[in-house]
Amino acid sequence: MSNAAGVDVALSLGSNIDRYRHITGALDALADAFGDLVCSPVYESESVGFDGSPFLNSVVLIRTDRALVDIVRLLKRIEDDHGRNRSGPKFSPRTLDIDVLTYGEVVGERDGIELPRAETAENAFVLKPMADILPDARLPGSEKSYAELWADYPKDRQKLWPVPFQWRDQAL
């Protein structure tokens, strides 16, 4: 991102209930909280871990001087504002899911979160958007770039389709 002070943070966004409204609302809330966003294309993917409607997924990069714990608190509030139900099973339909994937170059546990988040390299709906917006960057703790990780990813493991998506007069 820019040379401004702060740390680069990658966030994953996902929704399979009223998908366009909740992804758009999340982007609006993140822009209000953090300013400029770098947004990946939006992809549709099959649900993972349960039978359910397809998800819309995207990755967003922010630059912030906020502590990780404060970012997580804000993300939970945004999810709650979008009707997130936390009482169901881990793998279930959701209005909005926002996760911290990376926090700068941190590797290991910080504030109760394991970084980078394992799904960053394990799930197509996260890895492909990361490769789109940070192709040459390396996953913290890895010798490979996101583009290299995506090139090595078994594409038949998870189905993924780009979808047209408009947000604030820009096509994602």
C-alpha cells in the first residue's frame, strides 16, 4: 500500500446470506474506519464445511496504526451490525464474516489469533484474491509469493468464479 505509517493488514470478507448487501456494507464500514481500501475482485465460491448457498468472497488490504485487538473488536462489531449469528456451528450460513488474514509480517500467536491465518494458503476463496492484489508479496513465514502459492494450488479442490461487483463507482 502507501508509505504512510502503520501496518498493512489483509482481511477476508465472506457472505452467503443477502451477499451483495452485506459485502457492500462491509466495504463501506471498512472504508469509514480505515480510509483507502485495496480491494480484490469478488469471487463466488462453494460453501466449505457444510452444504449451503454459495459465498461471495473478497480480500481487502488496509493500512492502520490500530492494534490487532482493536481491529478484531471493530470487525466483530461490523459483523454484528450485519446480523451475524454466532450461536450456530462454525461452518454455517452467515450474513458476514470478516477475518484478519495477515497483520504486517507477524508470524505466530498475537492477541489470541494465529497469524497468518491458516486459510490464507488453504482456501481458494482467500488465496486467489491475495494473489490478485499482492502477487509478488510473500505470505509471512513462507518462502513463496501469493502468485506462486496460487500457481501450486490444486484448482480442483475448491470451485471459484469471478463475479461482477460494483462498489462506490468501481468494478471489483
